[in-house]
Amino acid sequence: MATASEANLPTSALRALLDATPAAVGCFDGALRTAYANTAFTMATGLQEGSDASEQLPPLVEAIRDVQRGGTPRRVRVGRSRMPVSGRLFALEGALVGMVLDAGAHEALAALVDEQSALRRVAMLVAAAPAADEVFRAVAEEAGRLLHGTSAATIRYDEEHAWTVGRWGEERGFVVGTAVPLRDSEGLTATVRQTGRAGRIEDYDGVRGRAAELMRRNGYRSAVAAPVFVGGKIWGLLLVSSGDGSLGRDAERRLAGFASVLALAVESAEARAELNASRTRILEAGMAERRMLERNLHDGAQQRLVALAVQLRVLERRLEDRETAERLLHGAVEELEQALAELRELARGLHPAILVDRGLAPALNALAARSPLPVQVEGVPRERLSPALEAAVYFVVAESLTNAVKHAEATAVQVRVTRAAGDLVVEIADDGRGGADPEGGSGLRGLADRVDALGGHLSVSSEAGRGTRVRAELPEASGS
Ligand SMILES: Nc1ncnc2c1ncn2[C@@H]1O[C@H](COP(=O)(O)OP(=O)(O)O)[C@@H](O)[C@H]1O
Ligand SMILES: [Mg+2]
């Protein structure tokens, strides 16, 4: 920057003064580098000390060159995308050019600061995950106040209507719960839905439809609205209206910021709801498994043990009748062996000891060997993986094999494990009749939840007549 000899101020003192002034001051050297920028200048233009004006603000370059060539001080407008500001350029010494932004820049800056603070307040509120209606109300309020509107609303679409779900400002019409039809309307709710773009109506006189009629009747003249997109689909809109005139040139762009925060809030609320649903399903699946276990114990092993006890009691009384006793004893031993086999089978379903003791490959081979269908297993890693990952793969394979036996009328099943891009991928394919439907039972959905919980993804392709393929992609880092 300039030496301060004329002012008799050391450079460091001059720099301290410029740093402290609220005016926006910057200097450019012969190479169009920003040699000095105070905080206000950086906030208004985006240029920091050391940054290149020709890269970041091409419109400024001509003017700086002109002043460097000895031209007179001149005013320039710096059109940044968000906030055009203007200022005065003057020669300092050598190739150095100074620039002071004028009062308009301060207003623009103040407006930007207001907007950023309002957005930050909404973002902080959203981060605290309050009830949805509180978010809808708060976003409407911040947007309405910022644009100096008379009132504002958060509005959500269903198939045919626009519903007011959040409201701020004068209580004229459109209370929360109001629905207006989208058909035969030229109002903003209808046009924003059609175009997917922000829109504005400067004067509601002569605008067709029920929404416009309500606006007129409640004394509103103009309104601006921005769409809210959730998951790539239009969810609703944010609307600010005014009773006494225009809402400002830049209103659409400013509203869009609030619409994005609102979209994030809705998305994260939906994600939370989905997570809760998945947790509930895991709990329910656990309970269903337990009920099934009780039933199996009741119908199977328990019945056999009861029968065994009865036989032994009869045997006790028949000990002198050797032939009958021998027959009963023989039957009892058989019942006992069956009961043991069933208990072992049940225990295996609960707690695959072989998986915990020896790992995935032996456990999957054991599953395959036990299946009544021929099952080919390939690609299973020999090394141990995290317990959660091993368990997930095991249960995906176990359930899919059970399904192939129970539902598919298959003649063979193939199990293949591969690794791709940090994922462990397991696929189970049968050659049965297809038509598997995760909504039709609890097994596949339980698998999807289990895989989800590890950050993975489960897919089922099962066209009728073309077999069923269950595929789970599991991040290898999961559960470790
Ligand atoms: N491999 C398969 N072949 C054909 N149909 C299947 C297969 N797997 C599942 N299905 C069908 O999809 C439904 C859902 O499966 P699942 O979620 O495992 O529930 P469940 O096995 O408890 O009935 C089954 O009821 C069955 O009708
Ligand atoms: Mg099943």
C-alpha cells in the first residue's frame, strides 16, 4: 500500500486506522493484486488481500487500468452476483490504485448481514429439531420480517391443494390449516407448482382463482414466493405478501435462501422419522422372532419332552412286562434324540456359534450344507471381519436360503461374496418362481433394516418366473 510519508504516519498506524474504519477501503497494485483490503471491503466485494481482481471481478479491471494510466478518479460499479456495489477509484502512487466503496455499499452490506443473521437464526432453530409447525412458523416469520412484508406463510402441497402450514404477520385470512385448490388458479401457489420457479404478483387485481380472491378480500396487493424442493420433488412454497406495495427487487433471491433451509429441515425430519420407523421395525422383528421361538418350542421340543415324560411314567409301571418296556424305552430314546436335534436347530437360529467361533466362511458353508437345496458358495473372505458385518452377511444368507426353500420352488441356489470400492457385496440367487415381495412378510424388511443400520443397502430383484436375487452392499468399515 501507499507509504504514509505525506501524512507523516507510519504505515502500521495507517493500516490500523484503515482496519478500524467502517468505510470499505481497498488497494490494487500493478499486477491487479489486492494489496490491501479492510474487513468491510472484503465483505462487500469478496476480495481479500492477495487475491486477484482480474480473476474475481473482471468488470473492475478496465477501470483500474484506466486510473493506472493516469486517468482521473472515477466511479465504478462492481456487479457481484449477490450484491452490486459502487465506489470511487483514485491513483495513489506508482502503479497503486485505491478504492473506497460508497454509501450504497454499506446499505447493501447491512442488508446482506440482516439476511445472513436471519438465515443463521433459522438454521440454529432447525438444528435443535423442534416440532414441524414451529419450524414452519419461524421460517415464515424470518422471511416476512426480512422482506418487510405484511404477512408470510409456509405452504405445503398435496395432490390438488395448497395448505397453509405456518403463518406469520397480520391475521388476515390464510390461517394455518387453510387449503386452496390449485386448479383454475393463476395465484402464486399454482404457478410456482407448475414452473418450479420463484414468482411474484405485483397486483392481485384481475388474477384468477380462489387464492387470489382471498388475497384481495384480505387486503393484500402483492406477493413473492419461492419453491421448496424436498428430495428433488416440489414440496411447497414460502410466500411473503404485502398490503401496501412492492417487496423489493431482490426478494425472490432472498426468499430462496429460506426455502433451502426449510427444505433441509423437512428432509432431516423425514430422515429422523424413517430412522425411528426402522428402529421400531427392528424391535418388532425381534419380538416376532421371540414369539416364533416360543411357538416352535411349544409345538416341537416341548411336546416331545412331554410325550417322553408320559412314556417314561408308563414304562415305570410296566417294568415287569419286559417286551412292552423295551418298546417304550426304544420310543423314548428316539423322542429324546429328536427333541435334542430340534433344540440344537433352534439354538443355531438364535446364536450361530460357528459364526462367532470360526468366522463367515465356515458358517456359510454350514448353512449351505444344512439346506435341502444344492447351494454353491463362493468368494467368502477367509479373514475375520467385524462381528456386526459377519452377522449381517450371515443373516442375509440364512434368510434368503430359507426363503428359497420356503417360497421359491427353486432347484438350486448360488451365494457369492465380492468386494468392490470398500463394500462387501453378498448376492444370493435362486432359480425359483420369483415374485418376492418385501412388503409381504417380515424377513426381507428385517434384512433391509439390519443392512441399513450398517450404512449399507439391500436390494431384491425378483421378476415373476425369473428367480430371485437378493443383494446386500455393506461398507467394510461398518460395525468395526
Ligand atoms: N426366493 C423367493 N422366491 C419367491 N418368493 C419369495 C422369495 N422370497 C420371498 N418371497 C415372497 O416374498 C414374501 C416376503 O418374504 P419375507 O419378507 O422373507 O417374509 P416371510 O418369509 O416371513 O414370508 C414371502 O411371503 C414370499 O411370498
Ligand atoms: Mg422369509
